[in-house]
Amino acid sequence: MSKLVKLTNSNIGALFVLDKNATSEDVLDMKGCYAYDRKKYLSQTFYLGEGLIGQAYLEKDNICLQEIPQEFSKISSGLGEIPPKNIFIVPVMDDEKVEGVIELASLEIYKPHQKELIEKVAERLASVLKNNKQSIITKSLLQESQKMTENMRASEEELRQNLEELEATQEELNRIGRESTSQMETANSRLAD
């Protein structure tokens, strides 16, 4: 966010990424920010369709505001606070699937080349986010597979031990059977004499 804010002469920026909340609902969760009032905004989350961030997600379209209401975030410095003159909100999309939303604010009106740069960054960021999610899923599946393999090995070892015990029991039964047969033969031969 820091580099994008500086490249576009913005003053505030935030990245909201598609995620799941505690109840497994899709939400846009702030994952990065630059110059936001951290106390107020650090753990900001939007439901899909909620506010301008959620609306940009649903509509898969940019939102550009030039008349900013006073209650919106202010750009702060050591000298005071001032409302931005321009807010530009861009969905982060890859193959028509929105992975997140970028929000930038500036004391100046964004020029067409700045908007184009922001849109290109959003496209590339979508690929990165998509690949990152795939990596996380792949890693999770690999860990699950390794755990299943370990469980199968443990089960296989337990089965092998049970088989060895069964063979030992079978040998013991065979030995007892041979001894019983031998004793019966001895008893029969004594009876026959």
C-alpha cells in the first residue's frame, strides 16, 4: 500500500481482501493500510454490498468520489486534519472474480494516468492474491494428506502387530494341539497294552 499511495500521490490507502469471518460468511477484511487512523480502522471489515467497499465488490466496478462528506476519514498530519478531495475505490479482480478492493484517497483529483496505474496494480494484485490462496489451500491439503499417511502407517503397524500376535497364538494352539494329540496317543497306547 505504501508504494501505491506514493506512486499515485495519494495520502491514504487500504487493501480489503475477500475472507471468511467467524461464522464463515464472506467479508472484505482490511489486510493492509497506509496512513489510516489505526485506532479507528485497523480491524475494519465490510460485508459484501456494505458501504462503498462492499458495493465496489458486488458491482465489480470502480467508484470515484470527488465531493467527500465531512464525516469521511480525514487525512491527518502533525498540523491537523483535512478531508480528501478524491476517493478512488477499485475492485481487485482476476478473471471476473473479485479477490478484494483497494481504496485510496487524495488531496488532489486523480488524473486518468493515475487511475489507470491503480487499475493495473489491482489486476496484478488479484493474481497474487489468487495464487496466495491456492498456495494456502495446497499447503493445507498436503498437511492433511501427510496426517492421513501417518495415520495409515500407524494403523498398518498396529495391524502387523495384531497379525504377529495372531500367528503366535496360532502356533501356541498348534503346539497345544500336538501335545494333546501326543498325550492322547500315549494314553490310547497304554490303554491298548
